[in-house]
Amino acid sequence: MKFNSMVDHANILVTPLIEEHRSLGARLAPFGGWMMPIQYNGIIEEHLWTRKHAGLFDICHMGEFLIESDLSKSDLECLVTIDLKGMSTSSCRYGFMLNEEGGIVDDLLVYRISDTRWMVVVNAATTPGDESHMRKHLTGFMHFENASTSLGKLDLQGPEAGLVLRKLAGADIEKLRYYNFGHFTVLGEKIIISRTGYTGELGYELYMPNQKIALLWKKILEDDRVRPIGLGARDTLRLEMGYSLYGQDIDAETSPLEAGLERLIDWNKDFIGKASLLKQKKEGLSRRMIYFMANSRRSPRHNYQIFYEAEVAGTVTSGSFSPSLGCGIGMGYVSSEIAPGGQILLSEGAISISAKVVDKPFYKNGSAKISKEPKNEYTG
């Protein structure tokens, strides 16, 4: 995860929880145009706490769009790579919005609130561009509202998250299935809570109006099983699961095929960028994503070169020390196929790190899928 220190602080945005972070002694830094908490007591400590107990994340910088659209009378379906018609009410799906060249405009989460009501959750830095893209391509019967400035979002993640949330939302919260959501009354407000997340652990995402988000934050933190977690640990948690970060691992110049995420494409429907993806499939990929584990605690970093058989094969996009596994891990793009088990070298200047290609996820003991339910994946 890249934190930009060269930033115009006069134009930096803050979430409604900025004073809460300051009071907790958080280290703050700019990320995606927002001043965000990077860590409170240390990235490794926060990471391991989330894997064992429950961590609370401020995700209020994310964007939310509310859309009224009858799929038979609009082209909302054509905006995303996933099947919307097949979604049941109170379910959510992760997918992509593409440009005509097949590049990823953004990765997003779609919620089906009713037959004709939808919520789309997008990345913070891409929210303005996403809104323009959707307004440009949405035609037919629809109503579009950008609710990003009025709706706050908290993520509660970890194996004890369900027990913590039960005290606030009631026993029915534990009936919520993976990648489904419901409306729950919390602190006198009817809010959406989904059983989703970005850590590989049992988790929930809570959408609360901004005027009450600080109250909800403080209420959840009253539970001794919960600690505030910064973006630093959020990054290491998602990397251990092999989840891509928009703007770093995937972007408008990257296709889902190159990123190894073809399973999130419904080829049985039309969508923007489909023709380019079909052409790419026919002609073959010039690069593809791999995942690798270092043979030591040394950590590869963004933009390290990847060497295979003594030749430059590609570039690291994400890399870090894995607190759960005790070694360096990462992901990146290479120009040739390297099967799991293949030995590579990660290098920058005088630094060289030996590693082997592996399958994802790196961390396989997460509590997210606590029942036999369909696989899905979310990156935020």
C-alpha cells in the first residue's frame, strides 16, 4: 500500500472519525486523497489481533451510489462484469466496471436491496470518476444518487466479530450468510449490515449515516474483544489473502484476465469491454499475475523487479512481511508462465530476495467462510 507524503494538505479530505483517531493516538497519513489512520499500536500487533479477535476499521472514505433501476428498462447490467439479474434480494456480489479496452475502471461491490433498488460501493480515490462513468453510460429508466458524503462505513473483522455485533444488532446477525446483507436496528437507526470484508476473517460491513458514525465507532470499541485497526494492517491482512488493491495491483490499464480474476466475469451477457477481453483471450496474454513467498523474513516491495531463469520477467505490485506466516510475501505481473513451485528472485539495486511462486491465498486459516457457501471475493 502506497502512502503519499507529497500531498496538498489544504485539499486533503477527512472522515467523520478524524478526531476519534487523533484521540486514540493514531499515526495519520494521506491515502487516496484522504487523511487516514495507518496504525495505532503497530501494524503487526493490529494484524494478529484481527486474526485472533476482532478489529474495527474506518472505511468512511469509500464511495456509495444508490441506484433505482429496472434491469429490463435500463443498461445497468452492461456496466459491470457480474450477473445482476441472477442476484437475489439482500445479496451482494464483487466484480468490475471496465472501459472499452477491457481495463478495470474500478472494482466494486453491488448490493441488491430490492428488485429495482441497488447500492454500489466503490473505492475512495475513484469515486468521482466512477460517478462520471456511470452517469455517462446509464440510460433508460433509472435514478442515480451519490450518497458518499452522507453515509459512513465501518468494517468489523475477526473470528469474534459476530459475537461482538450480536450485542448491538441482535441474535439474527449470526444468521447472515456470506455475501448477504440485512437491515438491522442499531443505536435507534435502521442500517445495512453485510457479511463481507477484506481480511479473510469472519466480518461485517456496517453502513450508518455520518451523523451517528462516531457514536457507533465508540460503542463497538467498548467491547474488550475489539481494537481499532489502521490501513497498514488492513493492507497486510488483504495481501495474505491474495486480494488485489485498486491503483496498485489492478487499474485502468489492467484487465481482469491479466489479474487472474476471470471467474468474476459473466460471459453470457453483454458488458462494456467484453469485445476487448474476448480478443485478449483469443490472442493470449502478454502478462499475468503470480503470487510468491520469500524464503526468508525479507519483504519484497512495490516495483521490485522479478527475475526468472536469470532474466527480468516482471514487476512486484504488492509486497510485505506476513505477520501470520513470518516471511515475505507478494504478488506481481510476469511476462511468462511460472508454475507454482517455480523459483524467482526479487531485486532492487543491491537487494535480492529468493522466493518461490505459490497459489493464493497465502493464509489459509481465515474464519470468513465458516459454512459451506459459494466462494466470492471482495477488495475495497
